[in-house]
Amino acid sequence: MKKILLTILLLAGCSAQASETLDVKLDASKTELEAFEPVTITAAVTYNGEPVQDSAEIEFELINPAGNAIGSVKPEYGGDGKYTIETSFDGTGTYKVISHVSYKELHEMPEIEVTLK
């Protein structure tokens, strides 16, 4: 009987955590740019379908075409679960922006690419 009760409690705890969702959607104002042209990157962050206010830990990591990190930027909170940076890149090739978003006990790392001509 104790084993059955323990199993039920464990399953109930796991299903409660599994129902929590952190969703991060990245968007760039442009995906094809000239060198040093400004681009705005926005992360729309929701937790269980609701916008995450400014209590999330968010950082955007910038990666050059060779795959090396060239810096990290903390975004500004713009309201309604949206976190934004404005940046620019030099050279040519495809750069990545990886968002590191932590909220409660969840972590998401979606990425977006921008190409410099």
C-alpha cells in the first residue's frame, strides 16, 4: 500500500511540473543586413501562456560566423513580456543571436540568425 501511495505522489508531482511551460519567440527587425546596420532583436516570453514581466533572467549571446561568442547583452524590458536589444555586426556571413531565458526553474535557449551581405 505504501508503494502505491508513493507512486501516486511521485506521478502527481511530475505531472504538475510538466504542465509548466516557458515559451520564448525571437524576432529580428531584419534578417538580411549591411555591415554596421542596426537590427532590433526581440524575445517575447510567456509562462503558461501569460507574458513574463521583468522578473525573468534574460541575456542575448552574439555568435560570429566562425561560431565564436563575441559578447552578451542584457535586453531592456519593454512591457507585455517583450525584451529587446538593438545591435549591429561587422563583416559578412551569418551571425546567431541565442537568447538564454530563465524563469522559475525553467530555461530556454532559442536562437535566430541574421545574414550580413
